[in-house]
Amino acid sequence: MPAQGLFSNGFTLTEILQIQQQAKKMLLEGKTVMSWTDTGTTTTKQFPMTVREVLEECAYALRKLQPAAYPSALVAASTSVCGYLPK
């Protein structure tokens, strides 16, 4: 799912960078879904957004807030032709 711009309004650059850093930390630590068991009861906690979604939203917001510092990724294009082309 492409970024929707959830962090583009109402978040400062510093806040977005903090969110991005926290998402990276969770990803590296493997803390995307947590589960606890206590006396026969099991509880699972999953965050409202996946780490991937958070990172995509952060990248989108950073490109909107500071396009010079965070440029868009380059997009490659290609074409192909089937059949005869006159010269």
C-alpha cells in the first residue's frame, strides 16, 4: 500500500525523524508483534501500523517537508516494440 501522507500534516521534521528512528529500532529488535502468556491467558499486541507502513509514511512526509534534503527515488522507464518499424 503506498504512503497516504499520514505524517505530512501536524508533525514536525523532528517528530517524523523520531518516529522513523523508533520504527527502525523495533524492526531491528524484532518487536513488531508481541505476545504474553500468564496463567493460561494469552495476549497478543500488534501495532496499528506495520513497521513498513511507518517507514513509508515517514519517507513520504520527509520528501514533502524537505524535498531538497530527501529527494524522491529515481524511477526508471523502459519501452518495447513488437513488430515491424519502418525506417
